[in-house]
Amino acid sequence: MGRTMELPAANSDRPPHGWRLSVIAAACAVLCFGLAGSFHYGAHTARLAASAWVMQVVGSHDVYETQSRHLVEVAASEKDHIESWLGKTTGVTFATPDLTAHGLEFRGARLLAANGLPVAQLLNTDRAGSVVALCIAPVDTSPTDAAANIRKVGSYDTVSWSASGARFVFVGPESTVPLSEVLATTKQQLLAIDT
């Protein structure tokens, strides 16, 4: 006689052999897709927050640039006070960049708020009186450095970036001072006092 093999009944309560590995593999796949989606969502949310911040800064700039007599809260003659006051308020230690080589004169500064955070606004004017602002705020998420993002927002040119736990944005009327050219000078001088 030959060998006979007994097969489990079709309605057996026992799952087929190897089911545990299948369940573990499926759980790992779900976890990996979930983490990847979370990372992508987090990066997307950070980009949206940065974009919203730039929009709020541009909105403030639109209001203040027309205030010739009240352009600043503290005049340029009090540069040390500006750096101390706004550095302490924002939590970002900075040196006011000298942009005279680019035809910009530092006029002073004011305190703004954007996304619920304090923002230092350093105001400069060109020879025609156009206002170019450099705004500085603490990063409200994990501090990562980001390359410069150049874009138009309405009738303004903007250059935004982040470095050393802070975010920055230049705002100025389009076609006045090429902000991308001012960027290198600013980056060199702005955080030069960081140790």
C-alpha cells in the first residue's frame, strides 16, 4: 500500500501555515507607508507655514513702506539698541548688515508679529526712496537651514531662507534693488557675530 496524507478539513479553525509572517510583513508595510506619508505631510506643512510667514511679512511691508515719517520705531542711529532689543525679543542674535554697497541706506527698525512670533524688521531705502526690508524671526519648527527661495508676491520681490535656527526674508518693490545680489552680503554679515 502507498502512503496516504491526511489533509485538514476545509472548515478547520486553524489558519494556514506561515500566516504570522504575512501579518508581520503587512504590518511593516503599513508602518513604512505611514511614516513616509507623515514625513511628506510634515515637509509640506513646513513649506506652507514658511509661505504663510512670508505672506504676513509682505502684508506688513505693504502697510509700513508708505509711512515716510513713521517708517521705523527706532532710528538707525540707535543700531546697538535695535540689535539688543530685537535680538532679545526674537531670540535671534544678529548684526545689522551694511548694504550701502548696494545703494541701500539703513533707516531703522520696528517689531512685527507673524504666525504668532515676534519679527524684527530692519528697514532700508534706496536713492529713490523705495523701502527694502529684511525681516528676521525664530524658526517655529525644528531648526533646519534652507536655501534661498526667490519669488514674487504681488508687486514685491522676496528672498527667503533659514539658517542657524532663524528664518529671514527680504521684501522690496519689484525691479528696484536685485535682492538676490544683496543676499550674499547679508548672509556674510548677518550672523557674523554667532559663535
